[in-house]
Amino acid sequence: VGVVLNFEARGTRGPSLMFETSAGNAPLIRELRRAAPFPAAASYTYEVYKALPNDTDFSVFRRAGLVGMNFAFIEGPGYHSPGDSLAALDLASVQHHGETALSLARHLAELDLSQGLEGADAVYFNLLGPLLVVYSSTVTWTLVAVAALLLVSCLVVGFRRRRLAVGGLLLAVLAVFFCVGTVASLLLVLAPWIISTYNFTLWFGWTSGSLNPLALGLVAAGLALAGWRLFASRLRGGHLIMAGGIWWFAMSLTVTMLAPGASYLFLIPLVAALAGAFAWLRADESTDRLPLPLTASLWAVVILTALLWPVNLRMIGLALGEPAAPALGLLVTMICLGVLPTLWELCRPLSWRLPSSLLAVGLALIALVASGSSYGPVNPKPTSLLYELDTETGTARWFSIESEIDDWTRQVLTAQPKAGKRSIFFGWTGPGLEHPAPVASLGGAEIEVLAAPEGAPDKSLDLAIRWPFDVDRAVLYLRSKSEIEGIRIGNERFERSANAGPGKTASRMILVFTGVPADGMSLSVDLVGEDPLSVEAFGQRFGLPRLEGVDLAPKPAHLQTRSGWNFDSTFVRSLTNVTRHTSAQAN
């Protein structure tokens, strides 16, 4: 395999964004720029995705050491829900996927890939639409050096011209830190109240997920400028300008060292901002006429900030939702106080009008989004229902993870369901609502201990597992007081994860199977010791069972199945203890 191209849809619309690559991506990105008619890519997404625990279909190829690129469009409501449908799909997004895939396939097929497409990691981003800027780490560190030189020059000029004082600069540095921390903390507290985890469809194609980041950005900008205005009345403007520059330089240097792919978002505006600060510090205070270098640098700061940041802040908000609120607030505040303070200093006659206007518009937009964010046929409310059968106790129950019933789940949970906890098949437990259910004629997992094949290690425990009904997914929890080293399925061996235990008395493995064969499956457990192996098995079948006396009506239009893999499903639990000496089939 020369190159892997993977195409995903985490949403229903938006551009085909190349958001992840294999390591050493500079040659790949240059081929993307040559081949794709409208490439959309940003190296900060590569850095973000490396830090996230998420997996995609590309992950297995990346872990195998193959070279490739990962594309997705992520906008629109309905991720992993019935709203993620062909009816909601934007054909323009599919077209962008297709044009990118076809052009890259044709282009790469004509290259000699025997030498590989690996090198250093590049910095890349879109500027002015389809224009893809690509440069190396050498350019990145050159920008760091230029920014450092400009920062030192600003400080030298400021102190020589007596426009800066040590005490005032230290106070200004603390003031900027106070503003940033206050805005980020405030948005962290308010985010759950003003941002719904549900992405509502609103007006003219807008969604709450796309408008909320804009509203939060306006609120953060208003609060940041209010803080700047408050401190500007007590400190000379040069102090706040340089304090912002110092903080932004420190952040830029940190990002460059830890996540160089995101460095362009910080370094490019920083160089322009420090050039403006230098021109402002050198300018004659007695004249109202702006010198040309200052005017040019101010326009550069405004244009570069507008080109680089808004679209990416929106993308971060769309991708992360509510958890992104404090990060968005911090970034917007730092942009206002770290990149644009020279502009605010020149706009002092606006007084409190600018921050108050931004804050008012942001709060009004939050209220407008909240007023339109209501459940109904256009925005069906998520609901959940499970049927769980425990073969050990011979009991069954209906279960929902919701905090309250609705007119659909009321059919089986009744008007007064009991509080309960979800079973461990989720991988963790949590609160919900439950009600006893009729016991369906579904059997648990049938586990047979097989004779070890010739030449197998003494610690091998060979098992055959099947279900007496069709199973779409299965979860096995293996536990023992003896050490579980790993398992073998066919010719592949899987080690027990280092973070899985053993704990004080037992070791465990959790196995998840999708597409379980109708005739069952076989696996070998490497068990060091003679203690029994406990196998807790959950078989999942998509869909709820048909039970005598239960006539569950279809969901109404204003409700939909909650996103995920576990809802509207039937689960059957069984528990079996086996050893290498077990001779009979256990059920």
C-alpha cells in the first residue's frame, strides 16, 4: 500500500476537511496542494487529533505505519443518530469528497511511490479560500526569531522613550492574566446553561452548534475589551500593549514547542502585532496623524487575524461543542488583549461603546438561539430504551438512561418508573430509569472448553462461544485471580492493556466483538495459574424484542433514538466460570 485515503462523514454538510495525516506529512501535503482542486486542510487539526482518544477507520492504517490522509465533513446536526440520514445530506459535501478522492487517486497513481511519501511534518492552512499555504519547521522557527527580535526591540524603544516603566509593565502583565482567567472561568461556569449538547436546526441553515461559538466569541470579546478599558484608564497604553505581546509571545512559543502544526495561528498575527507595537512606540505622541508603518501594520494585524482565527474558532466550537466554551473564551480574550491592543489604544474615543455593543449583541444572540432551540418534528428529542435479560437471575427489565420518561417510554416504564443503574456492558455504570419486563425466551452465551491443540502452551485455555439467537455485538468481561497475559483469536494475539489491572486480586480483559458469526467464535486465553476464569458475556441484538402482552407503538415524530450503538437494543447477560479442567459445556 503506497498511500491510504480515508473519507468520513461526522456530519451532514461542510467542506471535505483533511484533518489527520500520518507522521512526516510534508510530502503528502504538497501532493494534496498539487492535486486537489479545492483543498481544505489545517495543520492544527492534526495536532489536536493526536491529543484526542478518538479513533476513525484511518486509525488502524496509521498504527500499522502506513502513509495516508483522513478527510471528513463535520457540520450539521444528527451525528450517530437517525438525523444522520440521506435526506439531511448536503450533496455539495459529497461532491467535495468525490472531487478530492478522484483527483488524488489519479495524481498519486501516476507517481513513483516506491520511495515513499514521508519526510518532516509541515505547517499548512487555507488562506483566501482554496489557497493552501505550506511551509516547513525552518520557517516556523524563523518566525519565532523575528517575533523575539521585535519583542526585544519594542521593550528597548519603549523604555528609552519613557513610554514604558518596569512597575507599570508588571501590573499590566498581571491585568491581562486576570482578564483572561476571569473570562475563561466565567464561560466555563455558564457553558452548560447556554450551550445545549443537542445541535438544534434553527433558521436558514443555521444551527445552534454554529451560532453558539459566534455568540460566545462576541461575549468573550466584549468582556475582554471591558477589562482592557478598565485597566487602560489606570495604566498607560504602552504597558497594556506590551503586556499582551509578552503573553501572546509566551503562548506562541509554548504552542510551537508542543504542537508546531498549530503555531501559525499564533506566530503570524504576533509578528504583525509586534511590528505595529514597535511603530506605535516610535510614533510621535504629539501628532494625530498615523505614520504609514503603523497604519500598514494595523491593517495587517486585522486582516491576518480575520483570515486565520474566526473560521478555526468556529470549527473548534463545532467539533467539541460545550467543552470548547472556556477554550474559545480564552482564545478570543487573548486575541483581543494579545494581538489587537494597539488598535484599541487608537480607538480610545469609543470609550465603553465597543465592549458594551459586543457584549449586548453576544447576549442577544444567545437568547435568540435559546428561544429557537426547542424539540419537535424538525428537532426530535433523543430518547433511549433497552431490554435487558439476566440469565443468572432469570429476570428482565426495561431501562432508559434518561432522567425522565416521555410519552413513548411511558408505555413500558409506566408513569412511575424506579431509579436504576445501567449495566456494565456500557463499560461503566450510570443512573437511569427501570421497570420489570417479561422474560423473553432468549438463552445466554454457551461456552465450551475445547481440548488444547497439539503444541499449545500449558497456560492456554481454549474456548468456543456461541449464542442461541442472532447477536449483532458481544461484550466479554474476562476476570481471574490468576494473571491473564492475553488472548489469541485465529492467528492474532492481543496483549492485555497495561492500564487494565491486574489490581490487587485479579486481572481482567474486556473484549468487544462486532459482527458475531452465527456459528459462534473461538478464542484462546493465556491464563497463568489454576484459578477459574470468569466469563461475563453480554449479547446485543439491535431492536427490541416482541413480548407477549407488550404492544410498543412506534416513536412519534418529535422523538428519536439517542445517538450511539446501545439504544433500542436487546441485551442478554450470562456468567460462566471455567478452568482448563472443565469438561462439560457451561451455559
